[in-house]
Amino acid sequence: MPYRQLKKEVYKVLIQDDFSNSLVQLSRLPGRQVVNPLFSFLYHSDEIVRWHAVSAMGVVTAGLADRNIESARVIMRRLMWNLNDESGGIGWGSPESMGDIMARSDLLAQEFYKILISYVLPHGNFLEHDILQRGLLWGLQRLSKAKPELTSGAASFVRPFLTSKDPFHRSLAICFAEAVGDSGAVPYLEDLIRDNTRISLYTDYQMSSYKMANLATSAIAAIQQNASAPDTLC
């Protein structure tokens, strides 16, 4: 299928309201070819198109890993390259996509989870750009919800984001703390119970509005139970 036609087909999928079912359509398209338009949609002006591209990248790459692991590795390395200063780009959508891919693929998670964690380590490949940090925190909490055993060691490095001036940092750090059961985060979460800031986060293939205080309360309950709460918000 010619690239322009394929890009139009991918776009039709990304704008669907019932996106979870639309992903089935996407999985029928040629995986390695679909990836290129998906990379371009990570930079789209429409927020929901960008986020749907992240989820689609996760589904396509994880599926590809089951059939051709080396092709999936190439995609992961391309996402990593986009976050490299030498790439000349910004890397929008790359940490989010890495987190979503690894949440869906055990094989890729085992190989690349340390790379994603390294972006939050001051002594590692720390991402200093505030907006990229939002993406990184989203990617980390996404992976943590699926495989908390891989990311729990990063808890002390995510904790400082709970006191960030950026509400996206705070909210996503709350979700991470809840996912990994970070008891060390509880004192910070207790402070956030009084934070009435409202924030819009991408969950379950859509944008949803949350109050910071409610996120913090849910996280504390989950951590104190030493397991995910039945009705977690993140």
C-alpha cells in the first residue's frame, strides 16, 4: 500500500471514538509499514490523535515482537534515538510509546525497561525538558501498572516530582507511586490531599479529568493495602 494511502488509513483509525475496537483494524495493517505514519502522528496538533498514536504504537510493536523480535527492537531503538540530543529532534511521544509498548510486551520490557528508567536518573540519561518529563512519567506509570516489579526501584527518583510546580508531574508521579506501592511517597501524598487542582490525563484511550486530591487519596489507600485498590483512578 502506498505511504500516503496507508497514512490516511491509519489516521481514520486514530480519530475513531471507539478506539479500543479500532485497534483491531490497525492490527490488520502491515505492522512494519504502519510504524512510519504512527511516528509522524506522535507530533500531530490534535491531542487525542497523538495519544491514540502512542497506544497504537504499543499495540503494533508488541504484536510485531511476537512475530519478529528484531523488527520490534529497531522500533524501540528508534524511539530511544529520538530522545538522544544527537538526533536533532525533541522526542515527543517517545517515552510514552516506550512505556506502552513494554506494558504490552514481556520480551521488550525485559530488554528495555532499564533504559526508560535511566531517563529519570540524575546519574543516568536524565531528561531535563519539562514536557518530555511529563511523557516520561506517563510512560513509567503505564509500565508500572502492568509490571511494577520492573520499575519499583525507580520510586525514590520519581518521588521528587510529587512536589513539582507542574501539575502533570504531580499527578503522574501519584499514579506511579500507586502502581508500584511506594510507601515512601505517602507523606508527599498526604500533602496533596489538599491539592484541588484539576488535571486531564490519558487513560483507557480517552482524556479524563481528575482532581489531584482524589488521585492522592486513591494512591494512599492502595499503598496502605499493599495492593492496587479495586477502583483506582489512574
